[in-house]
Amino acid sequence: MPDSFPPDSVGLAVPEVHHFTEPLELSCGRRLASYELVVETYGELNAARSNAVLICHALSGNHHAAGFHSVDDAKPGWWDDYIGPGKPIDTRYFYVVCLNNLGGCHGSTGPRAINPETGMRWGKHFPPLRVRDWVLSQARLADRLGIEQWAAVIGGSLGGMNAMRWALEYPARVRHCVVIASALKLTAQNIAFNEIARRAIRSDPDFRDGDFAEHGVVPRNGLALARMVGHVTYLSHALMGQRFGRELRSGSFARGLEVPVEFKVESYLHYQGDKFAESFDANTYLLITKMLDYFDLAREYGDDPAAAFRTARARFLVVSFTSDWRFAPQRSEEIVQALVAANRDVAYACIDSDMGHDAFLLPNARYEKLLRTYMNRVAETC
Amino acid sequence: MPDSFPPDSVGLAVPEVHHFTEPLELSCGRRLASYELVVETYGELNAARSNAVLICHALSGNHHAAGFHSVDDAKPGWWDDYIGPGKPIDTRYFYVVCLNNLGGCHGSTGPRAINPETGMRWGKHFPPLRVRDWVLSQARLADRLGIEQWAAVIGGSLGGMNAMRWALEYPARVRHCVVIASALKLTAQNIAFNEIARRAIRSDPDFRDGDFAEHGVVPRNGLALARMVGHVTYLSHALMGQRFGRELRSGSFARGLEVPVEFKVESYLHYQGDKFAESFDANTYLLITKMLDYFDLAREYGDDPAAAFRTARARFLVVSFTSDWRFAPQRSEEIVQALVAANRDVAYACIDSDMGHDAFLLPNARYEKLLRTYMNRVAETC
């Protein structure tokens, strides 16, 4: 069967469920008595256990970063362009770990899961999380997998916040920290877009105050709207212009309100929104966008990011993209400045791209070369 | 009573309703047998009838551009900073006309009005409009007011599109055309934001497929969401950061989903959205955003804006604002380039501002000086 996968693919990816029975103390003061994490791994852990790489997903990501779930799979994992034999994160050298984070909706314990203490679905009663809770749960997973120190913790967007928090919480356990299209904290504009998305979800009558699953419904429209807002802001202005321009679906103006969707960009957005609403959980969306809003790397360090980074021991690679206006290069440069002020080892590149925030997920020759070069250096330390 | 108004105010503004009984042939092929326009005027038409200025409003604007409706009015008209005795559009010299456009919801014939042919509210059955239909109805109003030629037609955003269309449709009737924070046509990103706003309205259960008025309800939530999307995109990133930053309403993180609104920027946005939903009509919102999407100055001129502008005889002033990303300076520069290619008389200024698209409505010393200087030149030709 694996013969039918591309030669530079990790091939068949098999998600594994890890049960954890030691209670997890959360930053909100509540605890999870037990929980499950769905994990995929690619490559082999070496004898020295020194070649493990943690991939941290963003808002809508999950454990399936690379490879295929079957030979019939139309699409590989979400970061397949960058993970595989011969790819920048080369699975011939690295043991790559990716999990669906706590609170997610792709199999790990979250609002969709059953709370074993009540026998009921968690739903809106799932405890609010902070990025540090993810780090703690990932550290437990590392223990389970026999990984004392990550060769690298890598993430884009919210995943980059996750990676930075790792470097502060467990300085001895992170050798390299790769922070892509991320920020020390969200701006007011970002919070505003997140809150519009949340209102769209909360005001969908099928949200049922978060109890939609109990009512056998899904707030599809709210989720779709949330995704549409996100999607427009993840794409660059230039990319949308190139991809859609003002092209009409029918080739001519219908001129009326009867045919509401006429421009190609409109139908594309509706498609993306509706597709997302099929698979994503509304409570997870609220939960994780709140994690994004709350994240503030330096809050517990006197609002001084340099003071925060002085805790870290990792070497850093920071990457931004020119057309990303949701996590603009300026945000990455704030990270770099704080790292420099903290006298940490940091490399930085702002990659020329028209792809907006989504650039961190997409093929780009210079970005690939950068990651490949950096990861080769990481491999030398394994 | 006028004694209590500021000395540089036009004072008490009295809206007048003009009835038109000559049918209006619309660009969609349908006709309005009769219609009404609500109009405010400030200043006096001179004996030569050469000092009239038309102010064209944008998406959410109306006829009340300046002055107060009563001494108890908390706020003056929407462009009061720029219209009045001694202000850039000086009512000691100019006769200023502003109307609520056709399809609007502030008294002119539109979805909220009764269709005299059926005795029923127009609602969603109001015919779709194009900017040229506004120009035609405004030309009829000019005839009614005895204005053969406007000293200037002035508008920002959609109002700028309206002003440009005037210069093409009635070249002999426009002496100066002032186009502020506008574009030859919307970009895909702009259309995308508009469509998200429309979906928010259409998917509100209280929209009732456009028949909300018949059901005695208002799609408040959809309208509020639409306005919130608009509002975030009209403000600049920098302005939101300055005004709200990441400040919390309560001063501390609630850390939960129970208190959904914690950041000040969130409560501000909800307030703006809910306030808008109190007064604006959902069908008008759909109608006018479609006018914005459809507008394409050069479509009937072989997609060549220079060819379009060769029709015009007016002199042009084009203005943009550095932080406006919804109608970016580049869009204004496209207008200027086409005017130059058409060998028209054009002045252009890109004003330094942190206020985003809303800058065209707000006080700004350089912008005021620019408009004042230009309008003084216009006054010399009256």
C-alpha cells in the first residue's frame, strides 16, 4: 500500500490515542482528572532520543500534519509540504510529533469529548485554556514518548505562541524554537476580528447557548461566517486580487438581490466557510480564539518580553511574511528585538510572499530553503 | 433658537421632501413611477446659480451632512467638520445640497418606503440600483432646484464613485469633482468583506428572507455583525491599537467563556454594531453594498478608465489617506493615473493619517487646509 504514496511523503499516517490518567492542573484553577491526546509521529526516534521535533498547530489545525490516512485520501496533512523524507523537516533525520491539542475537536479531549466524571459531553463546560496548558499537556506527552529534550519545537501563528511558551516553561527541554508568522500578543484589530467571529457563532440560533450537540444541531452558519472572516484576513489583498479579481461566476452581472452570489470570490468564501462548518466544533472555536486573545508572552514578566526570553535557553528562528497583515512582520520583529535584548541566539527572515498569513502553510522556495538550512543545523546537534 | 448653535455651524438644518412624479428609468430595466428624496441645503443659491455644491454620501450616510435638527441634538450632521460658515466648504459662498439617496433608509424612497403601485412596503422588492441611477435622480433634483451646473460634486468612498459617475454622465453639469478615499472599482478583498456582511444579515433568522418588516422584527444581530465587520475595516490597525490596545474592561482576565466580552475593543465594536442596527435598514444595506460591488467606472468604456475620463470636463481633486487599507492610496493613484492619461486637470494629495478609511470624515489639519484651498479656487469660478 505505501508504494502508492509519493516518494517524498511520510506515507500512511496512523493517529494514536494516548490516555493520561494523572490529573492536569489547568491555569484557570480547574483540573482535568484524565484526558486523551491524538498524536501522529513520522520518522524514528534515534537511540540518543535527541532527534524529536514537536509541531504545534494553529487555530484550525490538528494532529494530521503530514502523510495520508489512506491511499484514497485526496489530500495529505496540513504541513505535508514541509515534513517528509527529503523535505525541510526531514523525517530521515527527525522524529516528528504532532498532536491535536487539548480543547481541540479532532479526537483529543475537548468540548466534543465525554467528561468521564459526568458521563456527558463537555460542550461549553470544558474549562477555558491558556497556551501554557497546552505546553504542560505536551510535556506529559514528551515524557510518555521518552523525549527529554526536543531538538526543535516549531509552530506558526498560534503554534508559534505555543513554541515560545515551551521555551519559557521548560528551558532545558527545547534546543531550538522556530516561531513562524506569530506575535508576542495579539493586537486590538486581531482581537476585534476574533470577537466578530465569536459573535457570529454565539448568535447562530443553532448554537443553543453552546448546547448544540445536545439538541442534535450544529451552528453551521455561525461557524461558516467565523471562518469567512478568518479566511479573508489570512489571505493577502494582492492574492485575492490575483486569484479572483472581480470575476463573475456567470460572466455577467445579475444586477439583482435575487442571485446573491455573483463574484467568484464570494462563492469561494462561502465554500470555505461551509466546508469548515462541516468538521469544526463551535465550542472549540470559541475556546481557542480566546486562547489567542489572552496570550501575552510577557504578562507574568513585568510586561517585558526581554525579561521573559531571558528564561529561555533555546536558539530561535523567527520567520515572517511580507504580505501577512494579521501577524505582520512588525510583530515578528518585536519578538526578534526582545530576543536580542535578552542576548539570545536568534535568526530572522522576512520572506517575500503574496500569500498573506496563510503563507506559513504554503509552498515557497525561499521559505523552504530557509527551513531546510536551519533544520540541517538542528540535525547536526542531534 | 439658532443663537444656541456654534457660530461656525449652519445651525438648524431642515430636511425637505421632494416628490418626483416623472418616472425614473433604472439601469436594471425597471422603472420607478414616482419617488421622494429627502434633502438638506445649507447656504444660499446665488443669482447666477453658479455656487451649488452637491455632497454625495457613502454607505451609511444620509441627507443630514451638517448642522443640527434641534437645539437638543447631541451631534451635528455627519460632515459638520467640513461644512459651515468659515469651514472648508464655506456656506457663506456655497449653496450646499445633500440628499438621502434612492434606496436609502432615512426618508427617501427605498426598501422602507411604501410602493404606491401596491400599497405595500417595498422591502426586498425594491429594484436593484447602480450608482448611475443615483446620478440620474440627483440630476432631476438639480433641475428642481434650478441648478444647471454644480460648482462641485464632492464625495468620499461610495460618494466618490457617485461624484466620478456624475462627471462622466453629465460632463457639462460638473465644474469640479472631488473624489475622496474612493476607487475605480472595489477589489476582491472589499467584495469579500461586503459579502460576509450580507451573509450575516441574510442568515439572521429575523431577516425572514427580506420580509422582516412584515413580521414586525428587525435582523438586529445580522446588521450589528455587518457593521462590526465594516467598522474594523474602516479603522486602521494603528488607530485601534492606540484607542484600545489590549485593555480589559474589568482590568483582569476572566479566563472563561462565561464572560464573553472582556477587551475594550470588543465592547466598543458591539456597541457600534448594536447602535447601527437600531436605525439602519437591512434591505438597504444589501442594496447599497451591491452598488459598491458592481461599481466599475470603466466597464462601459472598454475597461479603460482613461477612455472613461476623456468624457469628463470637470477639474478633479483626488484625496487619499495613508492608513486607509479598505480604499488604499493605490486606488486613488489609479484614478489619478487615468485622469492624467486622459489629459484631465487633476490635483492629488495623500494625507498622512492614522484614522484608516474613516479619516475622510474626521478632523485633520492638512486635509482641512487642502479642501479649503481647493474650495477657495472653486469659489473663484462661481
